[in-house]
Amino acid sequence: METEKVKCLIVGSGPAGYTAAIYAGRANLSPVLYEGLQPGGQLTTTTEIENFPGFPEGIDGSMLMDNMRSQAIRFGADVRYGVVTGADLSSRPYKLTIDNEKVLACDTLIIATGAAAKYLGLEDEKKYAGQGVSACATCDGFFYRKKVVAVVGGGDTACEEAMYLAGLASKVYLIVRKPYLRASEIMQKRVRENTNIEILFEHNAVGLFGENGVEGVHLVKRLGQPDEQRYDLPVDGFFLAIGHKPNSELFRPYLATDETGYILTEPGSPRTAIPGVFVAGDVADPHYRQAITAAASGCQAAIEAERFLMR
Ligand code: NDP
């Protein structure tokens, strides 16, 4: 298989990957970046980004990512379309297979492959994507001020999202499939004490309806039980908070992860246990998952790569 050697290889094209490419490019590392399956990453699936500093009027998610891409290219990053299909991090140079047809050998590797929000798998989630369906309350909650929203999930994320939305929306329904919450005690207490939040235990969302975007959710209470009940609940927004899946599969034989698959780094740094291999963005971040935090860790990873190469 054809092999190409590079100093700095970046995998992933969200804010973490592109920021790493901007910094690595300016540091003369001639970085090569592979964009992956979804060039631009998760932000290209949202519309307006209102909380990225520097854009007082907000900016379209795809435009923000195009800007970052252009900025990386301006400083010499070689941005390529391609998907990493194999990884061998057993010795340096580290070897990554691209599209099963080419090997990139690199002295430093920045993994910025991101994470994907989990969805229920309903056809209606696709139908109403960007029209009332969201997997990020921090990103989209602002559009539901004084409106009624539903949040699906019973873990810490769902409780956090429900609390956040309760500060904006007029009413939040938390749709929980079990008769109890899985979230930590403190989060459960906060949610229970919030008069804006109503928990619907033993409920499953099975569809959405609406003429112009989401106008409501089809619910089933006690699905499959003899006393099963089906009814429609009017809501303006439908938020998924049933977990994220970090895109770390290829690297798990070499790098430690938590039980969900988030790659573990040295606390507060993008360094891994393998010298010269750094991790940035959501693939290592179960907590913040914001464009700005991903960008910041991409910057840190590139600075680490530069220092590693100097040594
Ligand atoms: P979790 O896996 O903890 O919870 C997922 C929730 O979604 C569960 O209630 C689960 O239900 C529900 N769910 C999953 N699939 C479906 C489905 N198909 N239909 C309906 N409901 C479904 O994920 P989180 O994202 O909440 O948390 C991930 C990790 O991050 C946890 O360890 C959490 O503690 C941590 N975290 C910590 C925070 C903090 O400390 N502030 C904030 C956010 C996350 P069920 O219980 O029935 O399986």
C-alpha cells in the first residue's frame, strides 16, 4: 500500500481539528488533516451558532466551519477528504490507513474525531431536523424562550438540559422511559424541585407531528403493558439527551477510554499515554462538548505537537 510520511497528522474536521490545523500550520508543521465522514463535524448540522465569541450577530454553523477550514488552509494545512479506516499506534511513526487504500505515517497525531449525539431512530427525527428537533439545549434552547419543550432521557445530561431549558422555556416535559431517573441524586433533586419541569415516567416518544416544524410528540405510557396509553402532547421543541457516542473505536486498542468510549488524557491536557499522540475535542470530552472548548483543546494539542517535535 502507498505510504506517505508527515510530521503532523490531524484526524477530524470539527472546531478541534481545524483549530489544531491553524496552529500547527502557523508553527510550520505542514499538517495534513483528514476530514472524515462529515466534513465540518457536528456544527454543520445546526443552524445558527450564537454563543461562539466574536460573532455578535451569530453565525451559521456551516459558515463557521468553512471559515475555520479556509483559515487552516491559509496557513499551509493540507486539508483532504478521506476517512481513517485503520490505525497502528504500536510504534512511531504512527500509521493510519485512509479509505483502505493509503497509509499515512506520522511523527505526531492529533485525534479530533468528535462524538455523535444518539437519537431514538425515529423517521420524524430526520423529518424535523433543524425544525424543532435538537440534541443540544445549550446550542438551541434560546430559540424556545417562553415555549413548551420536551427532553428525552433520564441521565445527568437530560437533567442538565432540562434545567437549562427550564430557565428559558415556559414548560419542560422530561420524558423518561423507566419509572426512575438514572441521574445523580443532586441532579434528580434539582429537577424534582423545579416547578417548570414535569417528569413523565414510563413514557416513550414514538413520533412527532406538526405542519411547520414540531408541534407535538406522540407518546406511549407504559409501552407494552396491559394498561398502555397513547396520547399526543403539544410541544414546540423536542430535545434528545440519551447520550453521546465518541468516535474512538479505531484507537481503543491503544488508548485508554472510559466505559462509554471517551478517550482518557492526562487531566487538563491533550496528552495521552503514547508520546506524540494527542486528543482534542468531543472524543475526549463527556462534560462540555462546546465548539469553543473543542477549539481550545485543538489549540493545546497543536502546541503540544510542536513542542514534542522540537524535543
Ligand atoms: P446516560 O447513559 O447516563 O443516560 C442516558 C439516558 O437516556 C438514560 O436515562 C437512558 O434510559 C436514556 N435512554 C437511552 N436510550 C434511550 C432510548 N432509546 N429511549 C429512551 N431513553 C433512552 O447518558 P448521559 O449523557 O446522561 O451521561 C453520560 C455520562 O456523563 C454519565 O456518566 C453521566 O453521569 C455523565 N454526565 C455528568 C454530568 C455532570 O456530572 N454534571 C453531566 C452530564 C453527563 P435508561 O436509564 O432506561 O437506560
